[in-house]
Amino acid sequence: MASTAKKIYVCNIMTQPGETDNYSVASHVNALLNHAKGRKIIDAVLVNNSLPENISEGYAKNGSIPVRLDMENLAPTGVTVVSQKLIQENKEGLVRHSSHRVARAVYYWYRKTLKK
């Protein structure tokens, strides 16, 4: 919290059954802010905006759903939203962050914040 560094939170793509059931992006961000007693500990949230066409049926069977971007509930937090395709393509229909795409998104977000 004391750091002046720019901070970005990489949001989960899918909910975790029994942990984050029905969580939206705002739910994740607000959980972090609540643990920090309302102090602004993140500047932005990185959100996936694409799912594979062949998404595995196993997710629904296990009660996991995509984390929904709810801008109306996120706006009051003052956290900037960076929405990009972050998934790694695969034949199995699994939803995984691509380390390359996440790194690129963080890099360009950071470069953009330096220009402000």
C-alpha cells in the first residue's frame, strides 16, 4: 500500500466454484479493496474479453462461469479497466491466460500511464 508504483490486477477469467461463485470483475476488485480497508491499492484491472469457441463443458459441470465485466459496479472504484484478449488458444477448450498476451497488455498499459 505504501508503494508509489503503478499497480494492475489481472482478473480471473472464470469463477472458482466454492470460492468466487457468481463473482464479477467488480466483485473481485471490491474484495481486494475491502481487504485494504478501502485504500486504493490498484490502479487498473486487466480483463479478458474473449472466450474460446470450443469452451470445455467441464466448466459448466463444475459450476464455473466466465467472470462478467460489470462497468456500472466498477466505475465507483476509480479503477481503470484494460480489456483485451488474454487467453491462450488450445484444442481442449481450456481457459488459460497467455503469459505473452498478459505481459504485452501490462507493458502497453504501463507505457500509457507514464505519458499521463
